[in-house]
Amino acid sequence: MLERAEYLRDSTGMADPLTDTLALTEAHCQVSRGFEAVGEWRLRYPASQRLKFTAVVEGTCWIEFDHLGLRLELEPGDVVLFDGRHEFVKGNSDQVPMQDAVEAFGATDGPIAYFGTGVGPKVVGVGGHVALNRTGEELLMRALPPAIHLRATDDRAESLRWLLNRLLREASTSEVGATLAANDVAHLLFVEALRACVVEAEALPVGWLRAIADDRIAPALRLMHADPGRSWRLEDLARATSMSRTTFAERFRAVAGVPPLTYLLNWRMRLAEQALRDSGQPLSAIAHSLGYTSDSAFSNAFKRVNGQAPRHYRETARTTASPTADPTLNSA
């Protein structure tokens, strides 16, 4: 489990902190039903408390986030990734009565939901959510802006069009393996969204994702991710970035929100959380793999970051009930 950083590498052979972190969050996409709306329509979706995405394959519509005072106009090939913490509205007209999205999608069976006034332009789309473990919810929900709009006119337009067409095909077919294929394609869409975020790093909240996107501190991040158990010194990390200790420390804190060695401590604890949840390794083995010379030193560090001892964390994690069902799971 904790050897993950040893084999997650990019094409240069270096550690890839984005891949590394996404693997730790166990992020995977689940596609809801596609939809075809003819004429005018307007749907209100409840908050899901999940990272969600919606995409338009054909036609145009908008998605509105009241809490942000934001309305995004969607063209064919556009994708929006958002945090799902609040209600939102999606439609193509303000002149028709508001409908409940869960009821609208529940009114028809099959892989595609049909609604609208029945006369006028057609809109075809698909959506879903990104399932995360508890570590993932903490890491990703804080690192991402509330909404990310990937436009079909962006540099990644060709990839987005192919992915969306494939996603709709898999989401609307009864062929064997369709659900698995649709979810895998959706995962690629999710990665494309994160890549777009990295390119536009200045718009990101201060945190680990913005830090990953910063070329100046990237060498230090790669070192910490590649060998989290090493006793890194500030001067070692600064040297890798060709900066002085002071300049490096100031730059790192400005983009990551924490000092370099605090980032390292937090990363170690995220690895420890996963090992405690998903493996039967004894505490001594976990402590040793993360560079701690004693169980007590590891336990003290874990409790300082997480507010509870590692044994208690393990017991709680294994007895926590499964999350309640998402009422919007089948509404794109």
C-alpha cells in the first residue's frame, strides 16, 4: 500500500504528484443516465454533496449556480465539473415552469431520459459524479474551484468531443460491459478537467493542486512524493528547485498554503490513513515506511494532524456505515 509512490511515475521516470494523489483518493466516475430534451425545459437539481459533472453532446443549454451568482452557457462538447454542495438549475428557458430533476428523470425508463415541451430545439447530454473516499473528499473538494467549465473551443476540444461521443454511446447502449466502459470514459473526462485546472493554475484556490501546477516548486514535490519516508531537509528541497531556502519556503507556502515540511507531514498522514483503512499492516510497519523511528513518534504525529490516535482511526474507518444513496444518481 505505501509503496504506491515507488511505482507512480510519469513518462520521464519521475514521480507524478497528480497521479499519486488521485490514486490515494480512489477517485472513480459513475455515469448517470443520458438525457434528450426537446423544446423548452428547466430543471432544479438537489444538492448531492458529491463532485459532479454534466456535458452537452448536442444542442445548447445553461447551468446556473445560485449560490455563486453564476450561469454558464453550454455549447455542444462543453463539460462542467462542480462540487455538488448546493442546489442548481439546468435548462434552456426561463419562461417555463421549474421541474424537479429527480422526478423528471424518474418519469421514463431506460438509459436515456426524455423531457421538455416537445416542440423546438433538441438538447442531448449526459452526466454523473466522481466517487471519492474520505481522504479524497478532503483533498479534492478543497483544491478545486466550485465549478470548472471545459469548453469545446479549448485546446483539448478534439479529445473532449471524442470522449463525449463515446460516453453517450456507452451510456445509452445495452451492450455487455457498457457501464464499465462509460465509467472509464468519464474518468478520462475527469482527468482532462484536472489537467485544464493545472494549466489555469492562477484560478485555483491555494492548495496541493495549485502547488502541483507550479513549475518552480514541482521538483521538490516530486522528491517528497517519490520518497515520503526520507528525512527531507528544507535545504535539500530548496536545492532541487535551484532556489535559496528562504525564497523556496516563501514560494511554496504562497501556492500550497503550508510550509514544505508541513506538506510532507500531511502527505505522510494521507498515506497512513489509506494504509490504516485498507490494509492489515501493523502500526510499526506503517510508521517505518513513513520514516518514523518509533510507533510513539508516528502516533503522536498522526494524532496531531487527525485529532485521534491511529488505532482509533482504523477502528472507526472499518465500522463507518456506507454513505446514503444519492437521489440525483440517475439524473444527468
